[in-house]
Amino acid sequence: MVPMDPSISSSSSPLRLPGSPTSPGASSTPSPRPTLVAAGRQPAAAPSTTRLRAISPSQSQSPPTPASPVEPFGFDALKGTFSVDVAAADARALDVPLAAPFTIASSRLVAVSNVAVRVELRTGAVGWGEAPVLPSVTAEDQPAALDAAGRACAALVGAPAAPLGAVLQDLASVLPGHAFASARAGVEMALIDAVANSIGIPLWRLFGGASDSVTTDITIPIVTPNEAAQLAAKYRGQGFQTLKLKVGKNLNSDIEVLKAIRFVHPDCSFILDANEGYTANQAIEVLDRLNEMGVTPVLFEQPVHRDDWDGLRDVTSVAMDKYKVAVAADESCRNLLDAQKIIDGNLAHVINIKLAKLGVLGALEIIDAARKANIALMIGGMVETRIAMGFAGHLAAGLGCFSFIDLDTPLLLSEDPVYGGYEAFGPLYKFTNARGHGGFLHLDNDASK
């Protein structure tokens, strides 16, 4: 482990990205340690839009020799004891086509347009993160996330060594709230991955060590009944027992798709995800009609608009009282205040944790609140590569507290740009890597290749 410099305070200090606002009434007294923008440093230029391109890994490159780990391995302990000193950091556009268009109630995608983040510590350890972008859910589009992550990376390189916890808290203060959640998540992932690589342990151990594997569902987007049946038959052959069906654009069409899937995969479990597409009355009608078919979903995710709290409460009540169906809040939960509102008002039975809408630290806060309130948890994502999904999978495996695992979107891409990382055996993800999340990309500075 990197030894803690005794001159470094463990308390968080003001971290200022180029262009970040100063809190009203802030004292003009200098901070006990330098800010993340080094003295005389010019504001960072706009981050490069050079794309990431997968190339064969160099056999001559080998990971840095890890320092001897110090017990305990827990993430909370490391936040106070590990000194982060960033040598290099970079944010790049990460564009990967989908194998087929992915349509949900609120949007349609043909490619991943995310942001990859690479952080290298002065120990030589490297970490990778990904800022997943889905404008119907995240506040950022790709250019905004790329700009925010790029500024954060420039600030990290210009900053002195500091405790991991202080760096992460400062990062949350300068990329605050839901408005910067995706970019913040990408940088947080890369920093935490670099730390885990430096001390030589996998992330699932860092987050608690409950398990080294997870089993995911797989998603069928909004398609025709025939297309849905073909996908369901394919996924049945691959061993998937839980299918997540995107609904919410047309109630009658949704029912026909459900019938077609049920015909080819009669033993599967269903998750319905309306992505805010129904009114409360429509959502309840869907459950009524499914009951007539003898179908009971295991979960009904985000049935109504994110701000329709009364509608969410009504669907949650009817779904459980009448049909014993749990309801999950996804888009309705964008921060800890939303989570507390859901918990206090009994507005949903499950909260869906997505790092891209909450950030890593924000997600851990909500997980803690939900567990204390005995609210069930789901972990999901946007449309992501195995960088972000690998991090989320390690988190879920290590904590061992998720009732629903929805980490399937790398399976929907036309190509896999990620080297290393977890191993997928149908729905089973095994985290066999020795350190971090194990996934990495190769940067190609020639965007024409």
C-alpha cells in the first residue's frame, strides 16, 4: 500500500476544477493543502475527442508489482489510509455500435456513446472507468460528460497527494449531483480501480467479499412479437431464466409481445420495465391482463413518470396487495433525497441502483439507507461496455445485497472493446481477475484507424 504522508490531512479540502463555482460566503483564507488546480496552472483545454480503438494488447507490457496489502481490505478503511497521487488521467469518447437497435419507451439507441476514463497513479497502477450516457435518464450527453470528465482528469493530475476519501468527496463537490453523475461515476470508477490494482485485490473483495459472481437477467427491447419470440428462444438456449421486457409505448402491443415470449419460453421469469411509459391506470391494467393470462411478473420497474409520486404509490399498493408483484423505482430515484422519499412514503418495494445516475459514492449512500430500511435493491445500468458493467458487477457481488441483477447490456453490443475483465457464461458472470475489475482498453491516438 502507498504509505500515508503524515503531512497530509485526512479531512476533505476544497477541490476546484477549472470553472467550478465557489460557495457563497467562502473564506478567503488559503486551504491547508493546495487545491486540485496547481498554482499558475491554466484552465484545461477541451478534452480530446480521439476515439478509443481496440488493438491487440502488447505482450511486453506487464501490470505493476503491487505493494503488500494491509488489512482490512474494506473500501471504507482505504478511504482514510490510502494516499492517492495521480500521475496521468485521460477521458476519451467510447463509441461502440449495438448489434441491433435498442428501443425503450423513452428513447432508441443504435450505438453506445459513452466516455472512458483512464487514471494512472505514481505507483504505476492504472484504473479504468466509464461514464455511461443515456440522455433520457442521465443529465449529460456525450459531449457534456466528456468535458466534465476531462476537466476532472486535468485537475487530478495537477493535485498533490491526498487520502482517497478526501479526493472522492472533493470530486463529488465539483461534479455535484445528478447533473454530473455519469462523469463523476466514470472518474470514481477509474480512481477506485487504480487503488485496487495498486494493492492487488479484486473489487469484489474491496466491497465486502460476499461473492465472486453474479447472475444477470437479459433485456428484450421494444420489438415486434415475432422478434421478441426469436430473442426469447435464443436466450433460453443460452441459459437465461429471467427476461426483462421493455414496455410502455403501446399497452396492447406489450401484451402481444408477452404472449409471444411466453409461448417459446414458458418457464421464464418476467421483469417488466416501462421506463416511465404508463399512467398509473395503464400500469394496473397491464397487471390485470397479465393475471388473466396466468402471468405474474417478479418485478414491475418504473411504471409511471419519474415525478408522478402519487401514481407510483398507487401502482405499488395495487401490485402487491392484489397480485404480489414488487414495484421498483428507477428513474424516480436520482439522489439520496429521492431514495429517502421513496422509503418514508412506501412508494416502491425496490430501488434500482445505477452508478451512472448516482455516482459510486452516491450509490453506496442509497444502498446503505435502503438496507437500513429493509428495502430491496436492484442493480442495473445504462447501455454500457464491460468496463462499467464489470465495476457494477464487482460491487454487487462484493456487497451481496441485491435481489435483482440487471447487468446485461455488454451482451447487446456488436463488438467487445474491453480486454480482460470478468468471464461471462450465459447469465453467470465470474470475477476471476486478481486485482481491480480487470478490464482495460487500448488507446489509439490516431482517430482515423
